[in-house]
Amino acid sequence: MKPILFGALSSTLLFVLAALSLTAETLSSIAQPTVLTFVLGVLARPAIARRARRWLT
């Protein structure tokens, strides 16, 4: 019984560490200025399009 519990505990610990590493890697790749600029442009596009339509009418 103890080896099974030890195996389950150690595999859970390794899984959590791998998930944290993947999360940190994803956040560091998102934090690049080019990526942030692109995301902000995509998010701001609908508001800019509405404003431009109001100017044209």
C-alpha cells in the first residue's frame, strides 16, 4: 500500500510542477511587446470601427 501511495504522491507532485512550468512559459511568451500590441489591437478594433462609422455619418 505504501509504494502505491508514494507513487501517486510523487506523480502528482511531478504533474503540478510540469503544469506550473508550462504556465510560466506561456505567460513569458505572452508578455512580449509584439504579442501584447497585437492582442490590444484585436481587442480595440470594434471600438475603433464604431467611432469611425460615427465620424463618417
